Amino acid sequence: MISYMKTLKMNKIKKWSAGICMLLALLVTFNACKKDDKEKGAGANIEAKVTGYYPNSGKAGTLVTVEGEGFGTSLNDYSATVSGNNADVISVTANAVVVRIPDGTTGKIVLKAGSKTFEVGSYTYQDLSVKDIFPANGPAGAQIRISGEGFASVSNPASVLINNVSALVVSVADTLIVAEVPQNAGFGPVTVKVDGKEAQGRNFTYQEISNMKPLSGGANTRVVLNGVGFETALANNKVDFNGKAATVVEGNDKQLVVLAPADVTTGPLSVTINGQKITGQRFTVVGKPVIGIVSPLSGPKGTEMTIQGDVFSAVADENKVFINNVEVPLNSVTATQITLTIPGGTGSGNIRVVVNDQATTGPAFKDQTLGIKSLTPDNGLAGTSVTITGTGFSTTASDNKVYFNDVLTTVKSSTETQLVVDAPANLSTGIVKVATNGLETTSPQPFKRAGIITIAGGPSNPIGSIQGIAVDSHDNVYVTNTTDGTVNKITPAGVVSKLQANGADVHFSFPNGIYIDGQDNIYVADQNASQIRKITPSGQNVAFTGGFQPAKMSMDASGNMYVGIAGFGAGMNKVTPLGNYTKVAGPSWPSSRPAIDAAGNVFYSDNILDGGTGIQKISVGGGMAIIAGAHSEGGLADGIGRSARFNGITGLVFTSDNQLVVADRNNRAIRLVNPQNGATTTLFATGYGFADGTFANAKFASIDDIAVGKDGSIYVIDGSNGAVRKIILK
């Protein structure tokens, strides 16, 4: 019994053990099946795309790279054949599969990725093979190195095509070709042809910046680059402005949008892709737009506004104008003027001009019926008749109140668009204001108390043959007079007398130039006596220097005098405060009074060097340069540097704000020149004759010398009329 029970127990244990073993076997088999299914299913889920391959020919063992997207990273998922013959898959990445070509095989390359099959392309078993190119991108003119085999020819030289466009072959060896990228190569394979054989390599990406817009601006200007071969991944396009890195904000393979960097400087714009630089057009850094006169500053819908200024773009769509933050369509644009039509509904607010993302805020505009468009003339003296043109005026003259710099004047006549008034007796420079029916408006620019008056002489009572002019600290004007060999003194009240020393008139043989220093010492160039006389406020009359024939002259801040010497080719002397002199290098026959700036640079015009049609500069450190004008023929033209034209410069003088004032004799004009860049503008140019009045109405016969008073007024000699004239600017 005991033996039977033991046997039964042992049988149960054996059955239990067998069951456990069977269960374990089933679990192993199940897990193995799951593993196999998982591995087989991996390849089936590959979503790959083939974009190209290279090379398309070669010998046994040649490695062919199949390019694409979405490849897996497991070699077990891939297999390949060439003309049905198995080929080894060497490596796999997400973007490329490398296959080794078997011996003696020509035919189609087929790639299997999991359950998908790709017909990659044809492969030719031959000696000629293009294995790689470097770089694989670049612009026209760049050189690429083509590596491979079989390039040496026994008959004709190897030829190279990029995307079927012929490239210039620079050099050839059996395993290396250097070629130059042709214009407009596009995107496509590099092909080498040798002795009737043909081999293709990888695709080349042609890159070019065809144009960019805008071509000027400043920090954060938005610049659009059009071209080909840009990277769709924005970070792969490295853009710089003259070496300063910029930010790419938008783009595709044909266009990039970039922001100019904060430290942008003038120079070419470049894009670097995969180490290859392509250069575009020059980007010029300019300042913000300058808003000068805006007319009108108020008005109703339909009013045409003109914005005068500078640094606008001549390309219309590069300019934007906002009124009260509402963009207004533009009618016309030049580099210095914008016109637009008030659309109505903008409300009142500041005018803002934006040029290539550079913004400047100007005056406020009032959206109302009342507005001033222009003043004619915009300068004059008391009593000048002024026509105010605009909109919204009352047709009843007394209902319109007109103020010149807050001084009320009487309206003589009125219509809805015009008022006629006289400038008031106590006129000063300032804004003109019109008040009508509870509304107010102001002129777009101030009315300048300006004009020309005669303080002595004239055709009916000439002073004489006057040569030089100077003004003392009390606004007394002195002119040299060769008719009687004296110097005339003209007080601010217009009283004319003779310059005296120790109670007696001072006489000279031929008084030419005259200069008055800061202590009111008067220096007179007595040309025929070969002396410069010095007459002090206390009445002393002494010889300052002598030994040459002095003409027009000026003095620097250290008391050194620069004196033109009378006579053809005689030049210019520098006279020290002690009366010693040396020749100044450069000038030949100075035609004008020289001017000296605060730094000691000398400006003059020369009859020999420029025929009196230009302004020369002698720098303190030495060296000469043409600042403005200098042409064989005289003329009248504003501009910068050589583009300006003058016609007989007779006098130069600096104002207190370092502006160079020029007496342009034969143009009967006063010109203003920036000594830094030679920018020349015309203050006025008159007709021939003799008349006082506004700049538009006055007339001169000639302008022979010039001086500036302490209040900024300009005094000139009108030699042909025998008159001394005053140009009032304030």
C-alpha cells in the first residue's frame, strides 16, 4: 500500500513537471514568434523616398550612395540588387543608403526597404566613374573638384556638364577634374563625358542672388533676397551685411527675408550655404528720413499734401506715410518730396514717414476744413504783400484773423481759398496763424523776416569804385573806395563818413581788401603802396606789414592773416601777428576773399586753378582739395562737391554756425556751402538791375565782396551799382 502511494505521488509530480515544461516551451515559442513578427514588421513600416543616387557607373566594389528621406537605420531592413545580382548594403542613415556594386554588373539598381521596392536607376559597369564632387553647391564662377576614375582621354579632352549645362574644365587628371560652375546651372547631376563614355555624379545645387530689395536702409530694415538654391531650413542660410551677421525671418529655396543687423554698415550682402558664399548687391546704410516742410498741416478730405525733406526713396513702394497712425496712399515720390491726397477720416495726429523700416515723426496734422497750403512770398520785410493760399477761409475778410509770429495784421481781401495781407510793421520771423469761425491753422513753414535793402549808394548816387567790405562789433560797415583812396564808414542808421585816424581822414594809394578783428582793429590792404595798414580804435595808423601788393584778406583765430597777392600767379601770403609773412603753398591767383574756419583750414577761389568757379581747401595738416564746383565754364547749379556750379566767386566768409557763405558775382547770387561735404544751396539769385525787396523781387548788378554782421545779416558790395546792400535774414 505504501509502495502504491509512493508510485502515485511520483506520477503526479512527473505530470506536473511535464505540464510546466510544455508551458515554458509555449511561452518561449510565443515570445520568439512575437519577436520575429516585430522584426519583420519594422521594415514594413518604413516610409522612405529616393531623391537621387551617385555614381551611375564604375567597376566592381564601387560604392553607390542612394539619397533620400525617411530611411531607417537597421541594415537588416535593406537589400539591393544590380541587374538582378545581389549587392551588399554597406551602411544606412536616415538620408542615405550605401550599396557596393558586384563584379561585372550593368543594369538597374533596385533597393528594397522592408516591404517597399525602389527602382533607383541604371548602373553601367565601366572604367569611367564620378565618385564625388566638392563642393556640391555654389554660384557661377565657383570651382568644383570632381573625383572619380577614368577621366584621362586618349582622344578628346573630358567634358563636364552640370544639369546639362556645359561647364568650363580648368584641369583634368585621371582621378580628378576641376571645373567652373556655369551661369544659371540650376539643380541637377554633374556629368563627365570621356571618349564616348558618360558618367554621372551627385546633384549640384546652383546658387545665386538675382536681386535684393531695398538696396538701402538701416538697422532692422527688412530686405528681400530673390534667387535660387537657398536652403529651406532657414538656419542653414548664413546671411551677412558687409560681414555683420543678420537674422533670416522667412524663406524658401527661391527667396529669403532678412533683417539688417543693429551694427549694419555699407557694403555687399552675402549668403553662405554649406560653406559656400554667394554675394549679392551693395546695401547702403542711410539715416532716417528727414521731414522738412509739410504743406498743408490741416485741411479736409481731397486736400493734396506735400512733404518736403530728404532721404526718401525714389522707389515708390519703399515709402510709407501715416497720419494719426493711419497709412495714406501716396501720389508721387522723389528722393526729396512726397505727395499724397488726404483721404479723410484719419483724425488729427502726427505725420510719420517710414522709408525701408526707418521711421521719422513729423508735425501734427489737423483733420479739419481750415488749412494753409502756402505763403507767397514766404519772406519779406514789413509792408510786404503776402498771399495766403489754403482752404476753409471766410469770404468776409474781417472774420479771418491773421498773425505773423503772434502779431496781428489786417486782411485786405479774402475768398474761401485765399487771403491777402500786408506783413505787419513790427514783423519778426515766425509762423503765420489763421483763425476763422472757431478753428485755427498754422503755416507749414515760418514767414521769414528777410529781404534786401540798400544802406548806402546806388545808381543815382554811387559811393564810388568800392572794393572790399567789413563790419565791426557795433554793426558799422566799412568799404574801401579807390575813387578817392579812402575807406567809407556807414553807421546802422545809414550815415556815411570817412575812416579817420587822430581826427583826420585816412588816405591810401589804392585801398583793396579790408578786415576788422575782434578788437575792432581795422586792416586795410593798400595795394599800390605794397602795405597793409592797421588803424586802431584809439586812432593809431601804423604799417602792419609790407613788401608785397595785398588784395583781399581774412584772419584766423590765432591772429594770422591770409592775404591774396594782386597780380597773375602771385599767390597768397600768411602774415603773423608780428607782421612777418611767408608764402602759402597752393594758391596761384586768388580771386576772392579767403575764409578760415575755427580749425584753421583755409578756403579760397583761384582764377588760375578753377577760373573763379570753385572752392579750394588748404587743410591745416597740409594738402589741397576741391570742396565744391571748379569747372572750366561758369554756371549756376546746386549740388554736392563738383556737381555744384559757380560763376565768378569774389568772397567767402563763415557764419557763426560754421556755414560758408559765398558771393557769386556773375550769378548775382548768395550761395551757402557745407564745408564738410561741399553741399551747395542757393539762398537767392537775382535778375540784373537795382531793386530792394524780397529775395524774389530784389535785383543786383554784381556781388563783389561779402561780410557777415554779428546778428547774422549779410553785407555785400554791389560794385556795378556803386552800392552797399544789406541782406536781412532774421
